[in-house]
Amino acid sequence: MANILWILTKLDLRSLIDIVLVALVIYGVLSLVRGTQAVQLLRGVILLALIVALFGSFAGLTAFNWLMRSAGQALAVIVAVILQPELRRALDRLGRAGGIAFWSSNEGAQDQVISEIASSCRRLSERRHGALIVIERETGLQDHVETGVEIDSQVNDELLQTIFYPNTALHDGAVIIRGDKIVAAACVLPLAEVIVSDTHLGTRHRAAVGITEQTDAIAIVVSEETGIISMARNGRIVRHLDERRLVTLLQALLRQRRGPRRKSFRLFQRQPVQEEESDGRAKAA
């Protein structure tokens, strides 16, 4: 107890700031990897470092301690490479901090686009026409736009149905929407890196989860086999949406910077990726 009191007497403002900053860095790293496979990796690295430090200290092995300190630098590089997806996601979020969403000053256009998307998804679902629609937000998707066919047209219910009509030239891929424009169709998207599911996901669903793992985009999927409408965000997917619920979710997600968080998009933060049946006939998106 006396030692603790002595340590406390040595603390000054600079020391407190130093401790708080270290704690924030550790908290940020843990928040970054929470819910990913990187958690097990960090546990293993921390456990190994503690064992080596304790063993080297008590045994007084000078050469062994030097070797471990030298290997620690290489280990830090290896960990950074392994955690590259998480680090990329964190830097992307940092770059978006304080950004201004497209819709913040154009709510009327937003509602019109949401209505057109929801209506087309309902009609596509009724006809069992597979579809993958990606809504760009603050993270640019130009790299993915360039993999498809540029359209640059107003978002329109009939146009979306035509694009995803089976066997047409543009149905095999994703449509990317930027603002109130369909900028491209037949775009190629990255597939999900990790899928937590009891069954196999269709390619469209995996692509929807994949693009939302890497960016802040919103992806909407219509299953070709079942007609089920799903939405993905932040690497999470919710399913069995109807037109009304799809509209509610899109409005909440696209307006979340304007007000307090809504319950409707907490779905994407709590539950893991879920899929009840495969979409085996879905083409690569």
C-alpha cells in the first residue's frame, strides 16, 4: 500500500496525460479487432510476450532477452501485415471523420431515391430476379465503378428492373448508386473475407458483405432463388426485409449523421452474418 501511495505522489499532469493516451490506444486497438479473428491473434501475441518477459527476467538470460527484443520488431511488422484489413478499415473510418454526407442537404432527393430502390427490390423479389445494389456513401467506390459499365442515369425503378432482368448484358454484377444517380452496372465487388454462417452464402450475398467490410457503403441483395431481400452494412447482413422495412432502414442509415442513433440500424452492429439458404444460382457480382 505504501508503494502505491508513493507512486501516486510522483504523478503529475504530464504523467496522467501519458497514461490516458496509452489507455486510449489500447482501447482503440481492442475495439478495432473486436469480433474478428484478429482477437485470437492478439491474445496469442500478448500471452507469448508475457511468458518471454517473465521467463527472461527471472532467469537472467541476457542473450535470450536480446534475441526476443530483436525478434519483437519483426513480430510487430508481421502483426501489422496480418491485421491489414482491420487497419485499413480503421484508417478509412478516420478519413471519414467529420465528413459531410451527400444527403445532408438534399433530403427530398434522398427520399425519392429510397422509394425507387425499395419499389424495384419489391418487384424483383416478386419475380425472383436476382439483384445487387450498392449505395455509395463517404468512401469512394470509383475503383469498383471502373470494373463495370458506366451509366450515369437517374435512379429509376424501371431501369433497375431492366438491368437485373435475367440474361440481359448487365444483370451479372452490382449496380452502384452515387447520390441520385446510377453510375455503373455489372460491377465486380470483393467477396467477404470471413463468413459466419451455418450454411453457404450465395455469391451476391458474399459480395454484399465484402464491399461493406471494406467501405461504409450499403448493399441490398435480392435472392434469385427465394426472392428474399437482404441488406448489408459494416460486414453484417439482415434478411427477410419487405418494402416498408427496407425504406425505414435506408432512411435511418442515410440520415444517421443528422441526429441520434436509431434502433433500426443497430441490427447491423449486434448480430453476425446470417443466411438461411444458399443463393447458388447467383452470378459473381
